[in-house]
Amino acid sequence: MTEDDAATAALLEFLNATEAGIAAAKRLIKEAKSINHEPAWDPNKIKWLQAQGTSGPYERSEDLASQDFKRLVKDLAQHHGKLSKEVYFYWLFTNGSTVGRKKRDQTK
């Protein structure tokens, strides 16, 4: 094998390794984005019931038949049981299957 052949082989080996590294990096980035992507849920597709608590009226749901409810519960679990979206504050009850929501105070 000549010096030129050895240099060409080394360059091709380097390019193949670089290509494999780039492909792996793209895959990892894509996976990370899908993991960190906030689940899409529509609160209007969830059945809410009026309730009264120690801090006043709120709405609650245990709509286990709704995929949106299931995604909301998953999203709440990822946010330690509490989150705000649009004009509502949402929380997950300790039973893990009931969600409450209350309009946030917009004056603050």
C-alpha cells in the first residue's frame, strides 16, 4: 500500500466515523426534544364539575375516559403536580386521579 493509499484509507475511515457520530447526535437531539415536549391537551375537551373548597369555588375533573385528561395528568406529574396555562392554575390531587383548576388572579 502506498502512502497515498494509506492516507486515502485513513481519511475515509475518519469521514465514516464522523458521519456515524453526526447521525447519532441527530438521533439523540430528536429523542431529547420529544421527551421534553410538553404534552398537548385541550382543557375544553375535559369534563369539569363545579366544586367548593376552603379557598372558594373551583372546578375539578376525574374524566378518565378523556385522552386530554390523561395528558393533563401526565403534564401535571412532570411539573410536580402544579402548573398554569392560559388563565387557569391546575393542580393534581394527592389521589393522582383528580385534577382541580381555578382561574388565576389576573390583577397581579
